[in-house]
Amino acid sequence: MFKFLRLFEGPGLRLCVLASALSLGLSAGSTRAEEAHAIAMHGKPAMPADFTHMPYANPDAPKGGRLTWGVLGTFDSLNPFIVRGLAVQQMRGYVVESLLARGNDEPFTLYGLLARSVETNDERSFVTFLLDPRARFSDGKPVTAEDVLFSWQLLRDHGRPNHRQYYAKVARAEAADPLTVRFDLAGANDRELPLILGLMPILPKHAVDVATFEETTLASPIGSGPYRVTAVKPGASVTLTRNPDYWGRDLAINRGLYNFDEIRLDYFREANGQFEAFKRGLYDFRIEHEPLRWHEGYDFPAAKSGEVIRDTVKPGLPQPSEFLVFNTRRPLFADIRVRQALTLLFDFELVNRNYFFGLYSRVAGYFAGSDLSAYGRPADARERELLKPFAAQIRPDIMDGSYRLPVTDGSGRDRTTLRAALKLLSEAGYELDGTVLRNRATKAPFTFEILVTTRDQERIALAFQRDLKRAGIEPSVRSVDPVQFDQRRLAYEFDMIQNRWDQSLSPGNEQSFYWGSAAADNPGTRNYMGARDGAVDAMIAALLEAREHTDFVSSVRALDRALIAGFYTIPLFNVSEQWIARWNRIERPKTTSLSGYLPETWWSKGQPQAHQAK
């Protein structure tokens, strides 16, 4: 059932938007225009049309002060929308906005930002956005439908691989008038695509040179967001200053957000130096990833006196998981039996006890700790139906949920797992020659390189190196700086790396970017393992086509099973908490969002209430 909704009427302009009750979360028979304020991937938006602020934001947060952000690494570009260079990622959101904004308390719901409303149908074969007539870029020029079409074409043809992949699915795009843009999605068979287009960054047509867009640049970009870039020290720091004329400061989606007058991003080349700078108060907060440091490193005077506060946050998303990633483009790792054998040889129990204080757990798969995980669950009828054409490549124990990662005795000398690994390696054509594992045909020793960039990665790699030596394998561990590591990772110039894929409760198009066959040989994607698997591709297609939540969950679990069955990675550990340390000059809301910590909701403690008006 469709309803015509009058959303904006002005001199010489009357716009009506056709909205689908199912797609936009409208109740049957509803005619209220305000109910077209949001779109959910599945189900209905949680917030009503007349909401005043998000529950994880403090609408009374004072404005003012500075937030100094300590970032590990470096940068050589302010353009995060291209492959080249190491970009400042905070350009998204803070400087450049999208048509819609995420509701961070929901799996995947978007609310109006540059677009004040959205229109689609039950099939999601099209999507139309009506722009807010108040929207302005930081140079004062209005955001128009032409800017939206320009951004779509620019990113489709010159953007990052994920943008090119997503936006190429659009069959046609047109501007009905200066504030209305329609995208025809016929044939895409992708129910997430309207939301993906809603998250498209909108760039000013009048201020972007298409000819040089793919080149790295340190020129300050013009965006419509709450901040402007006001100072850049190449590779060292970037300063963002709040725009006092920001057009969207009174929007409900923004109330209680973007409270600092200034945000400074300071870059550090080395992790220990970054931590020492925090202890001296040179930046305001850090997200801690090292258990040893979290439990033993915060004994400096400011932490003892309460000047530094430590928060433990439990988000509701799939647990971040770390993996050792096989580059299956390398002949050495093309054989699944080799990958299975090396998975057996990693002694998690020893590493967890000695390095992580027993705080971590691990599961196979990529949606740990959520309802989307297939690990330890038998496949339901829908999963079995989806995976039936690929039954020969999915192990029975992965289908019935009985598969478990190997568990050692924690001694570093477990004989059971060693025997099982050597048996698989023998089947793959390798044999021990004294203390050296060699290819039976060529006599070449089994050796490869583990590429690392942090001390923590190096510790895990060295521990794994010791495990592998018991099987006659001699890997080398090479530590490089963050710039070289990112360059080699993006170009797939490695044998093995450590990596983490962050997942949401609404996985969608990005899964093709992570594991799809089309992304395997496209530099700049996150398919680091080089997966080319028909089962994986088919399950991604299934989750994109799912309409009901139950079918969606089954599709994601089926994808998880296909990935587990491919043994593309060695699971290292799962992180169930976020560890945040902050100086007490920074305050945060009492309510935490589903996605965890959000620096855009924080504020400077002690700012005068008189500043709240702006």
C-alpha cells in the first residue's frame, strides 16, 4: 500500500513523495508526512518522526573546548574517498556529510540529514531523496540535487572500490527539481542499496576538480558538515574547527553531538610513544587494545589520582575478532589442507594465558557473540536450502554446529594437534626432512613471511613462529612501519598478516567488499585473503535479497558457515569489551549506544552553560 505524502511546499514549488509503508516503517494506512523521516533495513525505525534527540546523546551538553585525538600512524591526504594515500578518516561525518545519518542504537536504520525524507517501494526498485532546503556547504552555497548526482557519478567512476561497486548498480539517476533526486535500482536485486545511497558522501560540484580527484591532496575540503579543516601539518596533525554557521546544528539527529569548538588529530608513529604522550596529557582519550597495558600500564600518577578515568563499555554488536589471514593468492596457501594444518598449530591456550591474562575467548567465524554467528549452532532448514548446491564443500560438522576450533593442552608442545597437522601437510604434498618440512616434489622448504606493524602483532607472530617450528616450518616475522604495512596490505603484497573485520548487526553490501570474488583481485578492497568462492558469493546475494528478519539471519549464518569452511584465516581472539581511558576534562553521556563509544557525543567538562545555545 502506498501513500502520497506532502513534505515541503513553498513559492512555486510543491513536492510530493511516494512512500512505501513497509520500506519506511509506516503503519498501515498512515498518512502523516513525518513518518517518512527514516528508513530501516528490516522492520521499523525505533525513533518517531517527532523525536528530539538520540537516546545516547545529551541534548544539554555544553559547547566549547577542544578534543585532542591521538592517532597511531600518519597521513598524506585529506581525501578518504580514493585508494591512493593514507587519508584522515575523520573527514567523513565531521566535514563531509551524507544524505542520511545512522541511528547508532539500531542494527541499520538511517534518519534524515541532508535529505529530510526518503521514498522507496516494497521491492526497493527505486529510491528518491528530498533535500532539506536549509542545507549548505561551508562556503555558504546550497546543497542541491546536482551535487548529489555529481557525487554519485564521481565516486562511481573515481572513488574507492566499494563505492564503484555499489554505485554502479544504479540503472539511472535524475533530478526532478533542485531538491529532489531519484535513483532507479531496477535489476540490482539489492534491498540494501537505498540505504547505501543514503550514506553516500555529498561533495560540492562547484569545488571539486574531477581531473585531479584521484590524486592525494592536503587541500582543505569543502563539506556541509559541522567542522571545517583549519590547519594541517603534513603527517603530524590536523585541526578541525566547528563551523558557527553549520546549517544542521538544530536537527534532532545532531542534538547533543559535535560539542567541541575544536578537534585536533595528533599522529604518532609508534605505539609506545603514543601511550607515553597520553600519560603526559598530550591528548584526551585512547581506546586500549592491549590487555597487558590495560591491566598493568595504568599505574601512573594521573590514573591513580582519578585525573584519568577508565571506562569499560560492552557494545551490542558482533564482537571484534582478530585473525591471522592467509593470502590464498600465494601458491603455498592455495591448498585448504595447508590452511587447516596451520590452524591446528596455533596454540591459543598458551597465548591467551601468557599474553592476555585469560581474558579472551575465540570462535570460528566472523559474527562472534551475536545471533548472526553460525559457530556452535546447527544449520536451520533455510540455511540448508541455501547451501545445498555447495554441500560438497561445507564440512558436515560445520553444518551441524559440532565443529570446534582446536584446543591444546596449553603447554606449547601439544602432540595431538601436531600429529593431526602433519597428517594434513603430508596429504598436501609435504614431508619432514629431519627437522625441516619440505615440498615432496620440489624439496623446497616450507617457509613464508608474517608481516606485522605493531608490537602486539609481533608478539603473536613470534609465538606462532615457535608453534610452527615444531612442524618443521620456518616462517620469518617482518615488522614494518604503518605506512608500508597499509600499502602492502592494500596491494596484497604479503603472505600472512593480522587483521580484524568489524561487523554490524545488519551486514550487507560491504560483505562483497570483504569476501566477494569480484573483490579478490581488485586492489584496495578488504578481501585480503583472496577468497573466490561461489558459496560465499551466493550467500552474500541471499542476505541482500532477504526481506524478513528470519531469512536474513539464516542467510548471514549460511555465509558464516561458507567462510568457516574455507579456512581463510586463523581466528586469534574475540574482544567482548571496549576499553576507554580519558582525562577527566572530557565527559561522556551516561547512556552508551548499541555500537559502543561515540566521541561525537562527548563534551568538554566545565564549559559554561551560556554556550549551549549554539
